Amino acid sequence: MAGLLPKPALALARAAQAGDAAEAERINWAFHPLWTLFREFGSFRVMFAMAEILGLGRISPPRPILPLEQASRGRVEVALRPILEDI
């Protein structure tokens, strides 16, 4: 996660390290839809979709792993919004 979303990941880690439970919970809640997608599709596939959505290139997971379908990619885009906008 930190490789693709370094600022939000660092904010979460710093809040946790500082013992700021309220801030850590707020940030973790923003990540919640993404955690759900990780469980549903596997973090590996979701991270490949995230990289492409973030404009890091047209990349696909290595075979035999299939990329997410377009509808599922849309869900990843929606899950990224609160993370990118609020943190």
C-alpha cells in the first residue's frame, strides 16, 4: 500500500505511532472500502488496478492471474476517492 499511496499510508502509520487513536481510526475508515476489495479480489489484483488508475502505466498482473474486470476497477476507483481527497 505504501508504495502506491505513500502519503495516506504514512499518515496512518504516524497516527498509530503517536497513539492518536481517533486519527488512526479516521484514516483507517477511509481505507475500509479498499480493505474490503482486498479481501474480495486479493490485494495483488487490486494493487495492479490501483497503479493503472493512478496513472502509473498500463500494467497487468502476470499470468495466470487475471486483471480485474472493468466493473470491479470502477469499484477500486470509488474506494480510492476518500483516501486521495481526505488524507
